[in-house]
Amino acid sequence: MLICMKIAIPLAGGKLCAHFGHYQQFAIITVAGGKIAKQETLTPPPHAPGVIPNWVADQGCTDILVGGMGEAAQEIFRQRGIKVLCGAPSDKPENLVTLYLSGELVDAGNACDHDHEGHSCSH
């Protein structure tokens, strides 16, 4: 049985953006038969609470690899059936997906631990 996945990775400067709310683009990588079959770079809509998780889900993504992400965004991803992996290092998307597929990239916890004035970290 071939497993097909679509993995989203927020980017800044062509590498994973450690802070989910500070991305410039998203790499959307389609995996078929355990290998990268297609890689796209898409520009998402403007950042606002709930917009990006739903946009990623609407792209058909099954997984998202991030450095850090707030609980509210993680909850939307879970509700939409998307697996969230936090704690990914800043690297090129194809390198991260290769590590993820081999089981070498595992959830290392949420890297979003800074203060936000007047709001919780929901990106």
C-alpha cells in the first residue's frame, strides 16, 4: 500500500521558520511511496488567528513541521486531522522531510516560549 502525504513547512529565507507567525512562504511537499514526489512554494494569506491552519488544511496537507506553534493553532490543525510536529530545526524543507520520513525527526516540544504582550502565542 502506497502512503501519500502532503507536508507543510513554514519558510523564511528558504528554510524552516522557527517562529510559526513569522513565515514568508510555505513549502508544500507531496510524498508518494516514501519519496518526495512534488515540492511547491506557496504564499499564504495574511496572518490572523485561525487563518493559516485552515489555509494549510485547505491545501490538502496531512502533516506540518514547525519550530514552535501556539496551542490555538495546534488545536485547529488537530481538528482538521493534520499531524503537527514541533521542535523542527531551521533547515531546507527537503532535508526536513527526508529526516521526518526516516523517523529521525521527532517532536521535540514547542519552541515558542517567548512573551507576547496582551495575547497568548497562537501562531
